Amino acid sequence: MAISIIKFLLLAYLAAFCQTILANLTAIGGVSPNFGTIIIVLIVLKSDFQVAFPAALLTGLVIDILNPELFGLGTAIRFAIAAAVWELKCKMDLKRLAARVYLLMGAEAAFQLFYQCCANRFDLDILGHLFVEVSLPILLYTSVLGTVAIMIGDLSVKIQIKKAGGG
Amino acid sequence: MKWVTSLLYRNKRFSLFLAGLLFSLTLFALPLNQKTFVCNVLQNIFYWPYWSTAGIVAKVISVHEVNTALQAELVRLKLERITFEENKLENERFREMLEFLPVAEFEIIPAHVIAYDQGRRSSSLAIKGNRELGRFLPVVDESGLVGKISASTGRVATVSLLIGPNCRVAARDKQTRSLGIVKWQSGRDLYLDDVALDNKVVIGDTLISSGLGGVFPKGLIIGVVTGVSSKPSRFFREITVKPAVDFGSLDNVMVLKPKSEPSGD
């Protein structure tokens, strides 16, 4: 139990780190990737729902506290997306890298769509502009970085398997 | 109600999803002031280490930037100070020159030395004035007479120095009023020629231009008598003169342009 709490705390600090220092370091032309989606998708893909759901909730919460006005909205959307990703994980064959990348892209696209729509109260004039100028660059950047993260995750799994086989 | 709880208990995943979603939406539904309070507390817990680190890094970076800027400013100010010092010295020299120059009869043209004669011993130099410089005009600095312009091409002119063979000056002993011709023969010293044996000239006397030659106005300091010898077999005294001007460190000079142009030496 204590170890689980420590792991969740570390996850929360990791999310905060990604949202502050890493986001600033990786920003290109003012566009930062959505590390929240990457973290949530990676956790959901690798863990059981009993771990993935609270982790997604915590990650969403930590990222959301930077925007008190919409506090809770991003958490709810991220949590719902985590649940959807979980369902897809159970029903789809995600062994191929491309499938997981599509899943990540879909998750980020869904987040951007729901979040911007709710945050801007479905004002279509603003949304059109926001989707093109804000959401699309973030989606592309998040997809690229998320792909790299998934590949690194695969590589570490392969190394572990190799070590286990060798041992 | 009982069947709902049993359904939730049996479907753990759905229960967890529902609980998380309700929790998030409850947070979203809170009044803004309460949300702000919760966010501030959580921000202090989770973001404080990064913000404080980022603040320290930003301070360090800014210190480095400020240091670089200050170093550049220091270099700039040093250069400016050197320029100011140069200007101050130049100003002092010009002031000294103006004190003894016959301002009323002459137009004073400031000039600076742009080249020295390339021989072993300089007997001429090139100057550049801020106006057109004519031939045979006297050139002085704050110490005294430098020479005369021997050739001119507009603002640039060649000056025949007093310590050269092409410049002779009608001189007068400031103390005894004896007349003579100051000319160069060899070495760094000048000679006062044509002073009769019965004229009294002593070591330490100051020689000034007499104004009789037509080129140099009277009263310009030429130098100081450093040696006097009298041989009965000769008609004139042998008088050596140390020039007042340090010809090795000439920088700014003045060209005196009379109202009526001189015709030559």
C-alpha cells in the first residue's frame, strides 16, 4: 500500500515536471506537447485498470490545477479518455506500434476536441480558429513525442526479455 | 438500491470509472473561489519544487547575462574614458596654443599630424587640417614654432620642420633683443646665426620669432639657448639652441593663416 502511494506520488511529480520544465524545454515556437495524454496512454497500455484509472485521475488532476477556472474539466475528460483507451486496449490487438500510435493520436484528438468545445462553450467561431492554430500543432507534436516514448518503452521491454532469456 | 450496490460491486471497472468521473465533475462544479483555493494548495505541493528550481535557474542565467552586459559596458566606458582623456589633453593643448598665438592678425586652422617623414631623422611631416592649407603658412603647437608648410594639396600639407634644412627663422633674443637667424645644421639642435660678437646672448635666453622674415609672425617661441661660444677669429657667435617643440611627439598643431597671404621665405 505504502509503495503504491509512493508510486502515485512520484507519478504526480512526474506529471508536474512534464508540465513545467519539460514542457518549456521541448516547446517549439510556443507549442508544447500534451504530456498528460502521453503519460495516461502509456500507463493505460501497460497497467491494469485498478492502477491505470487512479493514475489517469491523478495525472489529470495535477495538470488541471494550473487552470483553476476549468479545474476538474480536464481531469474528467482525461479520465474518460483513459477509460476509452482501456476499452479499446481490451478489444483491439495493439501489438503493432502503428496501432498504439493511432490510439495515442485518437486520444489526443478526442481530448483537444472535448476540452476546447467545453472550455469555449461550443462557440464555433472560436473553435475553428483554435483547432487549426492551437489543437492541431499540439496534436502533431504530441503524436511525434508519444511515438518516441512508445518506442523507448518497447525497447526497454525487449531488453528486459532478452536479459531474462539470457539469464 | 441494493441491486445497484451489488451491480457496482460486481463491476469494479465501471464503479471505478463512475467514481473518478463524478469526482472530477464535482471538482468542476465547485465555485471558483473554492477551486482556486484547492488549486493553490495542490500547486504548492506538486509544482513548488519545479517553480523554485526554475526560479533559481532563471536567476543564475540572468546573473550571467547581466554580468556579460556589464563587462561590455565596462569596456565601452573604458574606451570612452580614454577618448575623454585624449580630448581633455587635446583641449588643454589647444588652450595653451591660443594663449600665445596672435589671434587678432591670424586665422587659426587646427590640424593633426597624419604622417612623418620616413627618413632616419624627421625633417618634414604631413598634416591634415579642417580647411584648405596654403603654402608657406607657419605651423605651431602649444610649445612653440614647429615649421612652415612647404607643399599643400587642399587640406593635406607637408610641413618643413624647424629641425630641417628647409626652414629658417628670423629670431630675436627675448631678453637681450639681439637678432639672428635660427637654422638647422645637424643633429637635434638649432643654431642661432648672424649674432655679432658684441651682442650679449647668454645660456638660458629664450628665442622668439622676430617677424622680420615675412613668413613667421613675431613672438612665436623657437627655443632656449643652450650654448654660446665666442672665438675672436670669427665675426659671429656660435650659439646652439634647443627647440621648444618636442618634434618626436607632435600630434595636434595649428596653422596660422594671415589676413594677407605670405609670399615666401
